Amino acid sequence: MAEPLPSRALPQRLLWRGDSLSADAGRIALPRNVEAELDRLVVSLDRDPVPLLLLRPEDFDLDASRTFMRDVKQSLDGGPGFAIVDRLPVERWSESGLRAVWWLLASLVARPVAQKWDGTSIYDVTDLGRPPGNGVRPDVTNAEQNFHADNSYNLVPPHYVGLLCVRTAMEGGVSGIVSFAAAHEEMRQRHPDLLPRLYRPFHFDRQREHAPDDVMTTWHPMLESEQDRLIARLSRFQIRNGYKLAGADLDPEGLAAMEAFEAILNAPGMAAQFHFEPGQMQLIDNRALGHKRTGFRDWPEPERKRLLIRLWLRDSGGRAYNG
């Protein structure tokens, strides 16, 4: 049974709107001493490679990086819920070195965990030329996304989501982040009769990320309260597909609540928008913030196609996909 609505006020640090958020909120410059430390790391790993999944921060001299990433994590846990770090020098590092640096820096926030049932733990977000649907995640298409929390349909979603921009699209692909706490309070004011429905279960499509004989949907709320912390598991796309797979109709109240919340998330000024640039790292609290991007038109040359490298991070549960 779903937890009741939060009984205490939601934290002020998360009650932001995009149109009132300061331009420097969550934005953190990569210090020169950290960049120099990472330069040495890349040279070392290019000379003596180590398989990515074996890399652990404690095996390297990363004192400056460790201190810096504590500040990044503070922005996630004690600030606006996100951090945009500007930037890693992608133009001068090898691709393997870049991936190693990203893996190690993210590991200083929380453990990287599997992003697919087969154990894939580092994931390329790029257009594969297929339309989104069951078994085809929207992140490997160029279609516009709705605001969502990553892996909302899984048993134990990641606590944090990290994206490293390697290349941008020719046109479009504008990123947006939105505070679920701020949207929740708007929902409480505008639709108090519908808000409780978001705390009751919905069917979610599991995107075929499960054992062959396992069920194809999960059943859980979009919003939950744990010790007065608001936790969102939001994906309109996966809910619509989930009801189709379950052979069920979404109840009118559930549909109305989902559409009302969706309208609030997409209302003018609600979200913060930005253009990714190569080398920028974005980390977000996946339980507190939603994210999306607009549709995009990519470069025709494969080597220029838009590419983000994604990591999912979580310090509780197991490292396996289902946690």
C-alpha cells in the first residue's frame, strides 16, 4: 500500500522553478588541479590499460578529484538536486581514457550499477534509428522525451543519473530538468483531489529488461513518501505501454491525475533548460528531479553523431539491474 502524502513541508532547496533558478545554480567549474590530476590518470591508463569494470577510485591518486566530487555530491543532496560540471577536455583524451575518468569520478558519488538486465553498466545514449516502443528505450532514438525519472519501471531505480556529453546533435536535443517537489506543490494547489491518485499504483512497462519467463510489467505508485522525502517514479511513456501489456485500462482518475501532473511539469517556466556542450557532466538526483530532451536532427556522419555516456549510481541494494 502506498505511503501517505508527506506530512511535513518539502525541502525549500527543491522548491525551485526554472524561471526563478539562478543562472549559476548547480553549475560547478572543473578546477585546474583536478584536470591536471585526471590528465595524469589518462596518460597512465593509456600506457597500462585496466578493464573499465575493474576501476576503483581507491586504486589511484585522486585526492583533488575526491575533494571536488564531494562538492558535486553536496549539490545533489543539499542543493538544487543537480550538478552540471564544466568541463572535461574530451578533445585531447582517448575515448577509453575519457570513459575511465567518467567512471571513476561518478564512482566518487555512488556505485555504478547495471543499466540493463544483461549487466551493461556504461551506456551510450545515441540515436539507433528506431522508433521508441516496448524493448526500444526512448534514449536510443531522436524522438522528443517526456519528463521522466530514469528506470522508473524497475524494482530498484538508480538514486543518481550521470550523463557525460561527448558530441552534440546538428540541431535540437535541448535538455531540461524539473523539480518534482515544486510540481507536487503546484499539483496540491491546483488538483488536490487528483494528487492522492499518484500515490496509488500504476502498471509500468519493464521494457523487456528481465528474465525471459518474468512478468513484463511492474505495479507501483508514481509518487511515494519515505520519511517525508518525496520520491518520484515517473514515466508517462512506460505507464501507457504498461497498461497495454497488462491488458488493462487506465482508470479515469489515474489518467486525469497523470495528465494534470504532466501539464504542470511542462508549464512555461517550470523547468530549467540548457544546451549540453562536449565535456560537460550532468548528475541529478533521480528521485527528486525529472529530465527530458527535445527531439533532434543528427549529423549524417556516424563519427559526428550525438553521443552521451550514461551511468546509473546507487549505494543501496546490489549492483545487478534489479538491485
